[in-house]
Amino acid sequence: MSHISRPVKATQPQGRNDARRERWKGHRQARRAEFVEAAIRAIGSYGAEVGMEDIAAEAGVSKPVLYRHFSDKSDLYLAVGEWGTNLLMERIKPALEQGGTVRERIERIVSTYLGVIEEYPELYRFVVRRNFADRPVQTDPVSAEKTIIANSLSRLLGEYLRSLELDSGGVEAWSHGLVGMVQASGDWWLERHSMSRDDLTEYLTKIIWFALDGVLRSGGIVIDPDQPLELPPDLQLVENEDV
């Protein structure tokens, strides 16, 4: 029996294939980011009840093109939520790390949060209401956002109480409670707008300060909220966290 030789299939070098895959991955990530930004614009124009058709039109593509980059509406919802969380933390981080008195620090953090939801009210409603998601999502952008801020606040309060030689065991519970209160007040304010942002910031700052003052007084310490608050320079208040 004669031997039949078959042509050997040419193969690409592994390095070239890897480079091509990385370029394609980078392209898809860039396109996905463009579509998320288009979704943000569409939400601003059409409100929290925006549809996939509105987002596709804003992006200048058809719905099938969008679905090439997002598995479903919930996938796009989560991407938009992540964008919003990153934006908020970009604003909150300097507010947490900037120096000042106790009252100034509290006021700055509260005002920054309210400023973001005032600037992007429809985006906030879009994420909080979750109407756009077409299936249950394991990752809740709102809960993730609250956890990141509460953890950062816990580090701030914990370091502060320990510097005064007070028990810091409750700071995590307090921080989550304070963040929840500010968020609930922000929800109410967005719908009512019966007071200015400055007024709401002032009221919330007073409540938070009086709560902290009560904890300090229970430990026999009375401080002036208008005195500078000194913290270790190497204290990292905001850590990289999975959202």
C-alpha cells in the first residue's frame, strides 16, 4: 500500500496568537466601555425607565450589536452600576483623605455623596430601582457601594477612637448605620427637594456629630468638633475592593 502524504497545516507562532487575542480583548473592552458611557447619556436623557433601544440609538448601533458585548440587560445594568460606584468613590476618596476638623470631615463626606446623586439623579434611580435588570443579579451595585464607603468610614472612626484609647469594637456597625441613614435621606431628598443640599448636609452633619459625641462622652471624653483631627499619615482610608 502506497503512503499518501498530507500537507502539514501551517500554524501560527504561539506568541502571535496571544498578541492577537490580547488586541481583540482590548478592543472588546474599549467598545464595552463606550456602550456603558452611551447608556449613561441615554439614562440622563430618557430617565431611569430607559430602554435598550434608547441606549442602542445613543450609541449609534443596533440592539444586536449591544448584545454582542453584554450577555443580557442585567449584564449592562451591572456595568452601569459599576461605573456609578467608581465615579462615587473617585469623589469620596479625596473627601475622606483630606484633613480638617471633625465637623469639616463629616460635612465634606456627606456633601460629596449628595452632590453625586444630585448631579446624576436618573442614574441613581436607574441603579437603585433595578427595573432594567431582566433577571436577578448576584452583585448589587448599591450594596457594594455602601460596603466600600462604610468600610472606609470604619477605618477613619476606628483609628480616631483608638487614638483616644476608646473601644472601637462597634465602628463597623456604626459606619453601616450612618451610611444607610445618609442614603435613605438622599432618597427622600431626591424625590422631595423640599430643602437645599447645603441645608440637608448641615442637618445630617449635626446628627452624625451628636452620635459620635455621645460615644465619646460615654468614655469620659469631651472634644471640640472644630479642632483639627490628626490621623497617621500612612492610614489608608480607601482600599481597592471588588465591586
